Amino acid sequence: MAAATVRCWALCAASLLNSLFVFISGADFIRFVSFRAIYHNITGETPFCQDTIPWSVALSDASVLKSLLVNLCLLALFITQHSLLAWSPVKQALQSVLGPLNRTAYCFTTALALQVLMRQWQPVTGAPCLWSVRHPPWSVWFPLLCFTLHFLCWAIICSILMIFDYPELLGIKQVYYDCLSLGDPLSHKPSRARRLLSHYRHPVCVELAVVLWLLPALSLDRLLLAGTLSAYLAAAHSLDKQDLAYVCGQISGGLQLLSEPHGGGAAQREDNDYKEK
């Protein structure tokens, strides 16, 4: 009994510390992707672009090509980690070794790869921007618009992650359920919900696309970042008609619940979910 208690406390500590690291990495990613890019010129750092340099000269510059190669390797590292550890054979092998900490380890290595990417990223300042809003009054209003939309997108992303069971995404619920001998938390979800999660684990494609592309200035390295992550998100998700029907059913059920003060719709949906298990 004492050994089991110590094990549970150790698992909980590892899970909570990992959640803190993931949260810090997420905040760093918001700063890296959004706010640093929008307010870069205000901080007095090196300008994003050199519009006086022709593209032919910029693309033959060894420093520009080296920076792009380094950034491409960093993106490949992140994508490889994120995909390899989600591959079923690797996932099952890690599950047999790590047990309830499997999802925690996945989130930790994802955050670690993201930290390496952000800290080693090489800005390309020796090439022109693909676009740059510099003339008044848009030089003031457009960054403000970008800031507002970025803030709204991140708020939506955080809300969606909460709806999609944030403790389970981080691996906290797996540890909690293991300590209470309840099994895998995914096994308690309806079959159609599990199917949706297997196809659509990161339901933030549209919002993240806005954050990646909507900027006052788009530099060459930002084009590489936005293009690669957008392509990866598009390729990693495979929603179909059954998933869409499930999502629409959940939305209509939620609207029905709001219109029924006595909660009859909620009871009916719980009964349907029980039958799906």
C-alpha cells in the first residue's frame, strides 16, 4: 500500500511538473509566433527585411541559405518527434514501458522540441519581405488589427483545448485514472468521440493558420515556418463524414440543452453515449 501511494505521488508530481513546462512552452510559442513578430520593429531589433536587396542576390547569399537550412532542420526535428511518437507501433511500445506517463512523455518531448526550435531559430534579415505594411496610416492600424485577431485566435485555441479535455491531452487524467485503477480515460469516452480524436487531435487549424500568416511583414524565414506548419497540419488531420456528423450532433445537442431548462436533452445524450460504449 505504501509503495503504491509513493508511486502515485511520484506519477502525479511528474505529470504536474510536465504540465507546467508545457504551459511555459506554450506561452513562449505565443510570444515567438505572434507578439514578437508584430512588435519586432518597436523593440529596436534588427529589421526583418532588406527590401533594397534583389531576390536574386538574397537567394544566392550563403548566410541566407544557411539560415534557411538550419530552420528547415529545426522544423524537421519538431515534425519528426511529433509524428514518430504518435505512430501506433512506437506509441504501443512506449505505452508498455511508460504506462500512464506515455502521454506525459509525448507532451514533454513536444515542448522540448518546440523550445529547441524557438531558441535556435535563425531570422533571415538579408532578404526582402514578401510583404510589409510600412506606410501610414496602415503602418499603425494594420499591426493593431493583427494584434486583435491574434489575441482572439489564441483565446479560441485555448477554449477549444479546454473543450477537448485539456487534462487528458496533457496526460494528467491518465495518471489520475491509473492511481484510481480506472484504466485509460479514452476508454470512458464514446466510440465516436475516440474516433474523432484519432483523426483530429489538434482542432486548431484555422486559428493557427491565421496566426501564422496574418502579419504586418512576412519575412523569408516566417514564410518557411508558416508554410511548413500549415502543410503539416493539413496533412496530419483526416476528418471524414462520420466525424463531421458526430461534431454536428454534439453542437445540436448542446443547443437543445440550452433550450430545455429541465436538462432532458442532457440525459438523453448521456444515455446515447452509454449505448455507444
